[in-house]
Amino acid sequence: MKLSAPSPSLDTRCVTVILLVMGLSTPGAAEITSLDSGNIDDVLNNAAVALVNFYADWCRFSQMLHPIFEEASNTVRQEFPEATQVVFARVDCDQHSEIAQRYRITKYPTLKLFRNGMMMKREYRGQRSVVAIADFIRQQQVDPVKEMNSMEEVNTLDRSKRNIIGYFEKKDSDSYHAYEKVANILRDDCTFLAAFGSVSESERFSGDNIIYKPVGESVPDMIYLGSLANFDLTYAWSQDKCVPLVREITFENGEELTEEGIPFLILFHIREDGESLEKFQHEVARQLISEKGSVNFLHADCEKFRHPLLHIQKTPADCPVIAIDSFRHMYVFPDFKDLSIPGKLRQFVLDLNSGKLHREFHHGPDPTDITPGQEETGEEVASSPPESSFQKLAPSETRYTILSRDRDEL
């Protein structure tokens, strides 16, 4: 989507939301920080929580949001007066297109939440009103770590959720501060708990430590063996445990996943077909762990996503089916039965990274892949490409993807 050329028709690219303004008054002197390439890193890195309005002046929805955003900032500032506790900021995306590109902004206005400089996966999607925005910020100030008063509480944990428990001698320690920071970032993905002092003493035989309790009653705990005071190591370990390697895509989370800006590798399967999902998860972990962060590994309900399947000439009766959604086209993995062939799934993803899937989609198989007498076809199949780095695909190109048909349902 091209973001730079303003025209009357471009208003249609703004977020199509109903702006219900509740309790608005004439805004006072709002403390909104204007961000540019010179100050953005410093401002965001020093803010415990920052809500950033990415806007374009030609967009009427952006214009309507400005006074609401300013009044919300005033309301929040009265409750949280410390300068770096909560920051309201804005980016003029026409003037600073490089920032818009950096954070993958494709619609206006977009409200992104940051914690200590790290952009959260979920942008603000609530009502565009003073009350709703202020309530959202209040929610972000709630301590994500539940303190345990007895070790008996471990036995009553909800094992249908992912739980991380920290055992610390005291709250005022580098170890706990790093843990608390991790919990703030991953609060939507895991339940975080902590015990201190005499309550945690029986679990601190080797010092402060944290454990992960996976989903399921009989699944063994996992212990973090790195330095607790090292935020980067603690965060990387916790993220690996809290965010599954293969996630389910639904109409509720589809747009959020799309905004992460990386292609999808999707298994379409019948919901009751746990065997195919388990096999897919195993092969992703075995063949593609190095691609984590470059590709989103997902699974989808064939029945719910039958329309996307039709566009790749498949129906639920053909499931399980594996496909890549590149945000330009969808490409089909030749045969699910080939999934366990060593390197086959990985090669399919590398075909995308090298541009070969896109090339063959339009022009047929590469000449080097055609045996004598074989006709060129335009089928969406993968074959062996040279490895190359991931190419960013332009979101402005006309395309069909898994969500484009049903985007208004999200």
C-alpha cells in the first residue's frame, strides 16, 4: 500500500472505524512528543510505556483522532505524572516515511504500544475515545506478576495456560526487575507468578530461579539456566516458552499476525485431525527452527478457511494442505505426504526466500528444473532453488491471501 501520495481518494485507506467520542472536553496543553529519526529511539527506550499515534494529515480519521489523543494524554498524565512512566507520542508518516516503513505502518491512524523501546505485537484496536484510551493505559499499568503467598498455590494453577513462576529472595533485586520487565512484555502470552522470601525458600536451593510449566498436567517443568539478571537472555528463553512455534490463525487474530509483516507457512487441517498438526509441528521444529522470525508458522481450520482453500483449488476434503501466504500470492506445498522427507519443507520456504516461488507462479518452472520434453506450466509448485536472503514483498501489489476475502470479518 503506497503511503506517500495524498489525494481525496486516499481517505478510504484510513482505518474504517466508527469514532465514538465519549466525554470529550476542550483539550488543554497536551504533552504529545513528536517523534523523528533523531529522537525516536531515545524517547521510546526511556519510556516504561509509550502509545504512539502514526498518522497522516490528509487522513480525516487521523484529524479526528488528534484532539481525542491529546485529551487522553492529559487524563493519563494526571494519574501517572512521572515523565517516563507513560509517554504519548506521534509520528507524521508523510514527513517520516522511513519510520512508518520501519514499523510496517499501512493504515492511518495506527496506535502502537511500546515498552522500554520494544514494540508490542498487538496494536491498540479499541474505541477511539478519551475514556477507552485512558482505560487501556491504566490496564498496561497493572502488575502482570501475581505474587504467591503460599506454595500450595502452585497446585491450583490453570494448566490449560502457559505459566512461568519466579522464586526470588526479595523484590528489590536485579533478578526480579529483569523478570518483571519480561512479564510486562509477554503478559498476553503467559501467566507470570512470583514467590519471595520464606515462601520461596524451598525452591531457592541454588539461588533465585524461574521455571516454566507448559500446558498439560503431565508435562514436565522446564528450568531456566541462564543469568536471571540478564534481561535479553531471560526474555529470549521466556518468549520461546510463551509463544508457540506453531500458532493457530483465526479471524480474531489474523490481522494482528498479518501486521507482524512476515510470510505465513500454514497447515490447513480438519480441527479433529491432531495427528497432521503434530507431524507439522515436529517437522517445523526439525527443519525450520532457524527461520523463526522470518516466517510465521501457523495452522488453520479447513472448514473456517474454506474460501482461501478454493483460491488454491482445494477444499476441506483435500486437507491436510500446506501453503505459503507471501502477502502477494499463496503457494501450495506439492504433497503433504512429502512433509517428512528430509529438507523438503525447508526447501519450500527457501524457494520463497529466493523469489523462485513467485517467479514460477508467473512464468512456470525455471529452465534448469525442466527435464527434456517437459512442458512449462504455471502451477504453484516448489522445486529446488538456490538459497538466498529473504526478500521483502511489496504489500501494495494486487494479491489474494488467506485473509483478504474475509478481512471485514476480523
